[in-house]
Amino acid sequence: MNQPVTLRPVNQRAAFWGATKYEFWMQARRPALWIGSFVVAALTALIILSTPTLTHDSQRASVMSAFAAIASLVMLFMPIAAGFLMTDRLTRDRKTRVDELLNSAPASSGARLLGKYLGAVVATVTPTLLFYLIGVGYLLALRGRDFAALPLALAPFVAIILPGMLFIAAFSLVCPLVIWGPLYQFLFLGYWFWGNLVYLPPLPTLNGTLLTADGNYAAVGYFGSDSGVIAHATAAQASASIALLLGFGALALLAAWGYQRWRLARQ
């Protein structure tokens, strides 16, 4: 007598980490990731080296303030490269019809989405981290300080760079599901300058608000670094800014999960 076949329950944690590792290596092996990041990093380095006052001020500031200043400079343009490089990570599956195969698998779409996001964002932020560490090493060499201070550079990276990158990566992953990719990239480029780099008081802008994604609130509130537009900020304001950025990023991922479930239900 034939015995009924019992399907083993899917380990969602294994599905999540499997998607994370796969997406990380897919993104990390893209030549565009390294070429694009190098071009943007070179542009940023050129601006830094051609502005002697930046180097002079960084040498006079405290170590943590100097590290925060380096992190703020990294956040001038590196998020643009990150946003562009995250644009096709979900839409590529639809174009190649891989999503149809994945949807037939027993693993939940939420686990796959989170894994894809985490793997892609870690790979995308890796060149930014390397560029930041090069800047920190250059600064320590100028200051004639012991490189034992290098571990202190982790705090500005986590507080200034990482929240904005996670925020940008979430929207750059999700928005192309409903907006044509090149159009989103054009709009994102305009957003970055309008909402983070340009401050014209007569015009409405996110720059200077808690939703500023370039980490200036953290730079001022936590480390006392001079960011220009945000002259004064408390640690509480810096924490609120980080919480808002991470919260809106989480909402974007939640919306993408709901959209994927809606599309799957219609099929």
C-alpha cells in the first residue's frame, strides 16, 4: 500500500541566508559595481585634494570629528553609485522570468526579498567601506597618529554612512517595480542633489530635515563635525534621523513584499 508523501517544511532561515549569499556574489561580481564606485570615489577624492581647507581642518579637529568629516565627504556622491547599482536587482528576475521559478518554490517571498536586499546592499556598500577606510588611513598618515586609532573609525561609518545607504538601497530596490528603471535613476539623481546637497531657502527641500540621508545629523549630533547646512544638532536628533531613515526603508521593503504577494495572487 502506497504511503502518502509528506513534504518537509521549508526552513525559512535557510532560504533567507541562501538568497543573501547568492545575491551578494551576484552583485559583488558585477564589473559595474567596482568601475562605477571607483569613478565616483575618484571624483570625491579629487574634490577633497583640491580643497586644502578640508585637509587642514581635519588635521586640527579631534580624531572622531575628523573621521566623521571623512564619512560625510564619502556620502557626497557614493550613494548615487549605490542607488544606481541597486535599481535592477528585483526587476532583473522579472525580465529573465526567474521570479516565476522562485514563486513556485516553497520558500516565502518575504524571506527571499529580505535575503536579496541584504546580500545586494552588503555587496554594494563594500566599495564605499573600502573608500572610507582609504580616506581614514590617509587622514591618520597626515596627522602623524598611531594607526591603533583605526578601529574608532567604525562608529562614524555605522552612524553616518550605513543608515543612509540602507535607506537608499531599499527604495532603489523597490521603486523600479513600479517605475521604469532609467526614469527612476533620473529621478533619484535629482532627489539626491535636491534633498541632500543643495540648500536654497526659498525652495522646499528635505535638506536640513531629519530625513536628510547623507548622515549630517549624525555627524553633528554624535561627533561634533561641521556639516554646513546643519550647524547644530543633538544626539537625540541624530538618533531620530537614523530611526526615520531605517523606518522608511523598512516600510519600502514591506510595500514591496505586499506588491509581490498581490501580483502572485493575480496570476
